[in-house]
Amino acid sequence: MNRPNIEMLNHDKCRDCDYAVYCYTKPSFWIFRTQEEMERKIAYIESCPIRRNMIKSNKKDQETKISSIQKVST
């Protein structure tokens, strides 16, 4: 799983967020005490508009890279 691109602007907005550590680390490093804690934190992370924008931006970058590879290879 690729991590989203991180811009300086996002750091400022995320600085005070208790869940920012989850957005900027690999899921394999996450540790939860209970299933309920995991579900609650993941739901919060998925509802974050900054994270959604980062994922959209990263997806567009990947699509651009793929289309440029296809053009070169044909």
C-alpha cells in the first residue's frame, strides 16, 4: 500500500490531530488495544477531509504515471 503524498500545508492542519500518526505511518505499525478502538479510529481517519484529499491527489499522480508509461511503451 502506497502512502499518500504529504505536503507542508497538510502538516500544519494535522499538527493537533490525535490521529495524524495513523495517516503518516504504515498500517502494519498500528497497534490497537481492542477491536472497538480500531474501528473507532479507522472510521475517524476515513472521514478526515484532509486524508481524503491526499488519497485523491496520490491516485491522480499514479494515474498520470501509468498513462505516461503506456504512451512511452506503445
